[in-house]
Amino acid sequence: MNTPDQRLDRLLRSASRVASEPVPPLPFPAEARVLAAWRRSRGDRLQAGLGVWLRAGFAGAVLVAVIAVAVSWSEIRPRAVDEFAVADATLYVAVAP
């Protein structure tokens, strides 16, 4: 039975015996397209990194806003008003000597 090493050796020996023709260079338009795609892919990574920082900054701002609202919640809520204050004052004036 052939082991993977023997198969690999046989494949490499076969490949070394094959006559290889030199690969012709790419035409200029194809080379320009390849380089442009490569540059675009590098730029995507930079923008993706910036997007991560922007998302993290936005999440931090939302977190600070939520904490600020939670801390000042007692000031935001309307205070309980005594509905009977006017009636009590009138009663006290009428009853008081």
C-alpha cells in the first residue's frame, strides 16, 4: 500500500521530468487590473479598521449617554405633587383661630 509520502515522492518525480515552457508575461492591461485589485483590497482593510474604531466610539458614546440618563433619572422624573396641599391650606385657614 502506498503511503502518502510515497505518493508525494512519485508526484514530485513526475513533475520534475515534465518539460516546462516559460510562462509569458501578462499584458499591461491585465497587470494593471491585478495591481488595482490588490491596492483596493489593501484599502478595504484600512477602512474596515476605521469602521471598527467608529463603531467602538459610537458604542462608547451610547454607553455614556445611558449611564448619564440612569444617574440623573431622579431629576428627570416629575416630582410628586401633594394634591391636597391647597385644600389643606384652605381648611387650616378656615379652622385656625
